[in-house]
Amino acid sequence: MRTEQAAGIAAAPLPEFIFPDIKAEEKTKSHPCYNGCNHENARIHLPVAPGCNIQCNYCVRKFDCVNESRPGVTTKILTPKEALERYRQVKEEQPNLSVVGIAGPGDALCDFEKTKSTLQLIRQYDKDITFCLSTNGLMLPRYAGEITALGVSHVTVTLNSVDPAISAKIYRYIRYEGVEYIGEKAGEILLSNQLEGLKKLVEGGVVCKVNIVALKGINDRHIPEIAEKVKALGCYIVNIMPFIPVRGSGFENLPLTSLEEIARLRKECGQTILQMHHCRQCRADAVGCL
């Protein structure tokens, strides 16, 4: 296995991909979200998963909002068959399309059957396309095996805390196994599932990225600890993202973390794990190159 390096910092070794004839390293080279030097390959996000099982205090999902460019937003929810047709159309227009991602607009694993059907249909059409999922990680332990079996080579998990007391400030509730949890109990369940799920994915040969939303005065001082934890699990890269205030959310009046503060956090955490510097915080229906 090869180990990537950036600014002198060794990234986690790239695991062997689930298919023996396709290396994770090659898949990562053509994945614009995981390879900051790749501005030639395009990606498409297919908005087939509207449901969500947690409520983040920084998130409001407005599906039909063409004037906003942020995660959780899309113009239209697609069925799996519509998603396949959308992929075929874009692939014809953009032959450099190399990655299909499912990033909501809710959670890809909350609506897993829709996510699964979409990937199966596209794989029947294109055996070489790279699959990527984004999730909050609550359902990862349940679906990690199926994710690997579907040929998903890259998974991003948003993990904003490794301390349930901090998580209690970030999440209004989680809904798990038919029960709604709040406070530190919600944080404990979410964190346990995120860590267990990441461990299973890494063991299964999936390249894992962890997204962290920097929330001033809440988790910003805690982020280096998150980086150390996910590095120890074998995650490949961390993406520290600035908070986007959204009207109507619990954190709509939260002070912003400056770009200078984000840069300092990335520099500090870069001593531990590879950092992503080129994230666009894309919509759930984004298309094109980064």
C-alpha cells in the first residue's frame, strides 16, 4: 500500500479496494474531493436521499432553493431511475465525469434503499464509475458491509465531536431504532456508531474522509482531538469546514469562524492527518469539476 504525503505529513496508507483489479489509490487520483490536485475530473451528486435521522443545530434542509449553495440543498429529489437518467445525460455531456456521490439532501443511509437502488442501477450501466457516499454515520455499523459490497470506494462521515457533552450542544436530537434521543445520550449513541462504522469501512478497504464543521466557541478547540481519533482509526483525510449560518437553524446567530482560524486549525491538524483545502461545501445536486 502506498502512503501519500502533503507538506511533509504522511497520510494513512490507502487500503486495497474491494475489487482486486482496482486499487483505491487509482480511484482516489480521479476523485476531486479527495485529491486537491485534480481539477480535471468531474463529479455528480445525485439527490435521492431526502430523509435524515438527526437534527444538527446548523442545518435547515430546503430542497427547492436554487439561490443557496450549501450542503442539504437541492432543486429536486430524484428517484433511483431518474438519477440513472440524470447520470447518463451528464456523462454524455461531460466525459470526464468520474465520480457519483450521494450526499443527501438528507442522509444517504437514512434512505439506504433509495441509495442502494441508485448505485445498483448506475453500476449496471457503468462498471468503472467511482462511488462515494456522505453520511452522518448514525447507521454506518448496520450498512458498512453493504456499502463495501456495492463497490463504494470512498465514504465521508461528518463527525463534529468525540465528546458527548459537546455533541449535546451541536445536535438537537437523533432518531435511532425508532426512538428519539437528546442531550449527551444522543451524543454517545452517535459517536459510538460513527467510530464503529468508520472502523468497519477502513477494515473493508474503503477510503474514509471525515468532515468537521468548525463551530466557534463550541467545538473549535476540540477539533485537534477529533483529528487524532480518526487518524488512529485509519481515516485518510480530514476536511475542516467553515460554519455557514442558515436562517431558521439553531445556530443562525452563532459567530462565524474566520478563514484565518480555519487555516490555523488545518495547519495544526495537518501535523496529525492529511487536510483537505479545496472543499466547496457543495449542494446535494452539484455537478462539475472543483
